[in-house]
Amino acid sequence: MANTVVVGAQWGDEAKGKIIDCLAHDKDLVVRWGGGSNAGHTVCVGDQEYKLHLVPAGILNGNTLNVVADGVVIDPAGIVEELTSLKARGVSCTNLKISGNAHVILPYHRLFDQLEEKRKGEKAIGTTGRGIGPAYQDKAARIGIRMRDFCDPKIFPVRLAQILDIKNEILVKLYGVEPLVADQIVEQYREFALFLKPYVDDTALVVARAAKSGKSVLFEGAQGTLLDIDLGTYPYVTSSHPSAGGATIGTGLGPTQIDQIIGVAKSYTTRVGAGAFPTELLDDTGNLIRERGREYGTTTGRPRRCGWLDGVALHYASLVNGLTSLSLMHLDVLSGFDEVKICMQYSFDGRSIEDFPSDQERLSRCTPIYKTLQGWKDDVSEAKTYDELPENVKKFVETVEKVAGVPVTILSVGRRRDQTIFRPYSKKISGSPSLS
């Protein structure tokens, strides 16, 4: 199948970067479709670790064209730093294109993000403070600055001055802070614009023509389904569409040209920031999962909230994304537990439910109903095939398949590329998160 979407099936941080890196070797294009530098992918190649935020993970495969598409919001300083770091480590970045239609994050976006979180106090959402939400706000309000205009020394100063007339009034009157000076920002960002201009292109045409000509395209998701602005646990969500539909919205490729959609999920569940989390473990088990899985944010370093695998949420993600298969990550992290658990239903107001309530009020009243499985003591990190895995791991995988309703075709047993098991699978899976 030529065109593949890789999407997070939880609250993000599912190790999508590893899967994208593994799948990119035989793809012609890898396309990042949404989000900003609030997302991060960690990729391990041999003993080398790469932390990526805006540059697609396919950049580590030299023959693949990498595209930062229209739906992404770009921090110029951040992407310049990222590209400079990659080049210093010997990674060629000549195979990168950035959409001229992608919106730019500027200092006032970060300032508004941080001031608004501070104003909300205990009701803060828990953003990264990197200006992602305010940049998408400006995009929707049609007062944003796009990459093409940012790189034009004649257009950028004029557009910036017009926008700061509005922004400074809000900064001074609502937040009581000093106004920003347009000339200072123009001077500060001049070198970033010069650096990035050679990468800018009409990427919607690049992607559409590549797909039409029979080239294979891999669409790289950032964050996860449960953070989708429409489908996620609103208001504790991001400002874009990290669900599979975003791959067409953010790139210009029509949905009829998508051949498969691979969901990525951990063998447990994590979440960053505020919001309901039914399977969260506030005990030694949760702490142990965090330490074994190195569950600290790639972008912020914040410790992630950890819990058992939430099958109800996973089934929901499978449905709304139209998953064709699943990649199950971090199986090695669960080695050594006497028992492992999967949430198969919720208890909600005294009754059992199987459907995931995406609204915060109802989800906060849900408690997990678990299916307990026997754990495994074996070290699975060097297993090369599915048959080499312990029987209890296989039972765990089969239960996850029933929950998700799709086959698990990729399993990760470690951080490295070679700690990945590709599992041919032809049997159709159907099911739902139930205890039967």
C-alpha cells in the first residue's frame, strides 16, 4: 500500500517517531501535517538518539523527501535550531521542504500563551507555553503570518506592524505588560527568514503530484487522537487535528488517496497536562512504569502521568480514525510485572459503559473496570519474531486486538530500530472493549 497515515491512538507520546523512522526507509515522502514544536519525536538509531520537534522523522533516511506541510505552525527559531543541530551531527537536511502556507509562531504568540495560562491559575490547561494555540487562533481569525510572507523582507514588516497594533492593545490593557516593538522583532528574526527561505515551497502541490504519480507517502502524526480539537477530551486538547483526518486537511491530499491508517499505542497509557485520566496510577506501579518507560516529555521534560492500558479509549481511537492496523509499543516496559491490566469498560454513575465519553465532565466521573492478565518475567527486548515472545505477551496482544478491533502488526520491544517486530497478519479482527 502506497500512502500510509501514522496516527497516535492515545493522548500522544506513543512513540510514533520510532514507527515513522522504521517505515520511512522505503517511502518517497514523509509529511508532517499538523501541530507545532509542542510535539516531539525521539528516534534511536544505533546508539544515537535524536529529538525532533518540527522536522519529520524521515529526515534520518537520506533518500526520503521530508515535508512540513500547510497545517503545521512553525517556530522559526526552533526549526532553525533543530536543523542546525541535525547538520552538526552529519544529517543532511537538503531533503526538506516547508510549506509557504504554514503559519509562523512569533514572540507575541508565546507571550499570550504563557500569560493566559498564568491568568487561569488552577484552571490552566497545561500547555507547553510555546505559542501553538495562539498561532492557530490567529490562523482562524485570518490575521496570521504565513511562512512565505515571513520570508519576504518587504511584506513581513508591514504585516507585523499591522498585527502588533491589535496585539499590543490587548497586552497592555488586559495583561498589564509592556508592548512589543515591531522593528525589534523584524531585526531579531531576519536571519531566521534568510535561513529558511530556500526550504519554502508549494508543498500541497508537491505532495499531491507525488501521490498521483505513484510515489509512496508516509503521513507523520504529532500528538494523539484524544488531543484532537474536535474529537479529543476538550478543553484539555491541542489546537489542531492529530487524528487521521488531519492528514488530508493539513496537506492537501484527498482522502481517497490514503491506503492504510496505522494507529500507534503504548502497552499502557500516559497523559501530559491536566484533564481526566481514568486509568491513572498514583502509586508505586505508576511510578515504576514512568521510570522504566522514561516517561518524560521530549519537548518539556515534564513527567508524564502513567496508568494501565485504557481499552475503551483505544477502541474509540480505532473507530474515529478508521484504523487498519495497530503498532503496540513499549512491551519491554511491562516485563517483570506479576500481572498486567487492560481497562475493558468504565463504571459510570453505577453502570458499566463501553463507549468513550470525549467530554471532560462525563469522563471525569468514569472509573476503570479492568481485565487482569498474567504478566511475564522474560526480557523481551531481543525478540526478533512474534513466535519468540512469551505466551503471556501473546495473550496480552490478542486482548489488545479484540479491544481495538484491528490487528497488531507492529510490536516494539525496545527503543532501537532493530527492536521492532513486523508481524504479517491477514485475519480480520472484530471486537469491542468488553469483559467477555
